[in-house]
Amino acid sequence: QVQLVESGGGLVQAGGSLRLSCAASGRSFSRAAMGWFRQAPGKERELVAAIHWSGTSTYYAYYADSVKGRFTISRDNAKNTVYLQMNALKPEDTAVYYCASDTSGSYYSAVDYIYWGQGTQVTVSS
């Protein structure tokens, strides 16, 4: 049974940093696409970053424009864990952040991801 468990959320002042972790279990995720999404109150769930096997020997990372240059997605396959390092946080980054794995189609669309964590709250104060 696949499980994704997020951790690392919390309250931080604007300009601060947080690192989110997503521990996956149930099987190996070394070739699985992994994504971080977020959902603010009253808004749709949106992609923050995704990382997937490029088909050769590397992983490809994608970032939403709103976080490019501030957030970094990475993975440790030995630990079955994907990370989201968030720097220079802004109040508009406040949301519940979700980890997702395995896509049935697009690497960048929430509706195509199959497995989801329970989410972790990130609150950025101004």
C-alpha cells in the first residue's frame, strides 16, 4: 500500500525558509514522478514543483513561475523521500502543501497524480 507522509510545515515570517519532506512507502519510488502542490483557501490546487525521471540518467525538475528561483525540489531515492526547500517565503505562499506521486498522464496536472499525502500547512506572516 502506497503512503505519502508530508512534514516540515509551520509558521514562518516573510523572507524565511522552510524545508518540506515527503516520505514515501509501499514500494520503490526511484522512477516515479513526484510533485508538490499547494492549495490556499478558496483556490484550486496548483502545482508548485515536480521532479521526474528524464529517461536517460538524470531527473528533470519543473517549477511554477511563482516559485522559480526561490524553491528547490529534490529527492533522495535511498530514503524514498522528496524534499521542497522553500526560501524567501512570501505571504502568498501560505497554503496547505501536498506531496503526490505517480502520474497517469501529465507531470504537471493535479488530476493526473494518483497518490497523495495528507498535506502540511505552511503559513507565512507579513
